[in-house]
Amino acid sequence: MKNLLNFLGFVACMLIGFFTATGDVQTFIHFAGPLNEMAFCFLAFGMAGIFMMSAILPDSSRAKEARGLDEKNRF
């Protein structure tokens, strides 16, 4: 379920970034200047990258320990 939500977040951010880059978002959001629009686009693509990496990368070992899955290495 976690990977599905991360994948949906990735798709949503990619669509927002793409439509901002093509200028279609200007009908809904009026930016103060082209620099603000570029920053919004880059932030959307950056968030898409973060969602993609969190969907692809495995959980860290600390998260597994916190859930009690690695009992032999506990103190």
C-alpha cells in the first residue's frame, strides 16, 4: 500500500510539473512572473523524484528494528 501511494504521488507531481512546463496551469494558477512558474515546476519535478525514490528504495534497517523484525541484534 505504501508503494502504491508513493507511485500515485509520483504520477500526480509529474503531471503537475509537465502541465506547468507546457503552460496549461496558467489558466488555474496565476504566477507573479516566469521565475515563480519555473520554481513551481522544478519543485513539482523534485517532489516527483522524492516519491519515486521512496517507492523504489527498500526500508532502512532502523525501520525494521523499530518494528521488531530483527530480534537477534537487539540489546
